[in-house]
Amino acid sequence: MATFEENVKQLEAIVAQLERGDLPLDDSIRLFEEGMRLSGACKEQLEAAEGKVQILMRQRDGSMHPEPFPPGK
């Protein structure tokens, strides 16, 4: 399984290729599909990391309790 950083790097390369606009339609569609797959993998990896952060957040009394991850951070 690729790391988050590897997936992001591949996704950035796909975006760069698609932005050039010089690919045949079939190649563009194939790359788009791959980009969507990578985007989904990144989302899953971020959600897993967020879950770990929620578990590790400390309450004021020093005990470990799950805590919602603040949105936008």
C-alpha cells in the first residue's frame, strides 16, 4: 500500500498531465479514473489519521478520551 505522500505525488502528476490538455480523450479518461482512485485512497488515509488523532486527544485532566477533531484544522 502506498503512503499518503506517494499517493499525493502521483495525484499531482496526473493533474499536471491533464492540465496540459494534449492527451487523447481515452488517455485523459484513464488518468481521471486513476486520479479519482488516488483521491479516494488519500481520503481514507486522512480519515484513518483523523481517527487516531481523536483517540489521542487529551482532556484537561490528563486522561485519554476520544474527542472530535476540530474542523478546518
